[in-house]
Amino acid sequence: MDDTLMTAEELAALHAELRTLETTGRSEMAGRIKTAREWGDLKENAEYHAAKEEQAHLETKIARTRERIRTAVVVEAAVSSETVQYGSTVSFTDRKSSREQTLRIISGHEAKPAQGTLSISSPVAKALIGHRVGDVVHVQTPSGARELVIDGIA
């Protein structure tokens, strides 16, 4: 698996999430399974089977969170607003559509473009990294080639 870039704060949040999943999550799941087991025949007990399935999902989430922590590479969030970096909030305009966007570049696991964040591993973020205000950045996206003009960096 590739390294997962994240800030120290993101890593701390992952550790906290893992602790919650391994303690509260497992405890609650064990309680649900115990209660469902008390309802009778396990072969025909839909509640028991649903709880066991949810337990499997919980354990998968724990394993994935552990893997993200294992592969974490802590990077400093942008401290300079001269060039686009990990953690930068960058405003840009698409020359073809004249659409303006402002997005913050963060780890792929945390990114939600609809909420104004962009994965560091996305084609757009990769193209923007290292550029300055006023630069025209050419990027190939799944929807085609784009020219982006950097309007601001924070």
C-alpha cells in the first residue's frame, strides 16, 4: 500500500478513532451479539446474524484504520502562501468554463470536494503543487484537459 500523507493532527484523529472503535465499538457490538443470542435459536435469529455482520464490518474498519496509521507519513501543513503545498487553500479559475473554485489540499482519506477539500493524490492537486499565484496549470483529468489559473493561496 502507498504511503498516506497526513498532518500530525490528522494522525492524532486516526489514533483517537481507532481507540474508540477498539473499545466502545467492540464493547457495544459484543452487547448486541449477547442480547441477540439470548433471543433463541441462532439459525433463525435475524438479529444475531445482522449483529455478526456488523461486527465483521467493524473489524474491517479497525483493520483499515490500523493500515492507514501504519502507512502514515506526517507532513507539515503549508506555512507559506507563496506556492501551493499540502495543506494549502488554493483558489483557481478554469479557463474554459470560467468556473472559480477554492479547495484545501489534504489527505485522500479526508478529502471531500463538495465540502471544499481535495485529495493530495488527485490529478488537480498534483498539478497545482509547487505553483504560484498567476501561474497557468495544465492538468489532464478524467473529464479532459483543463487549464487552471491560480488566483490565490492561503
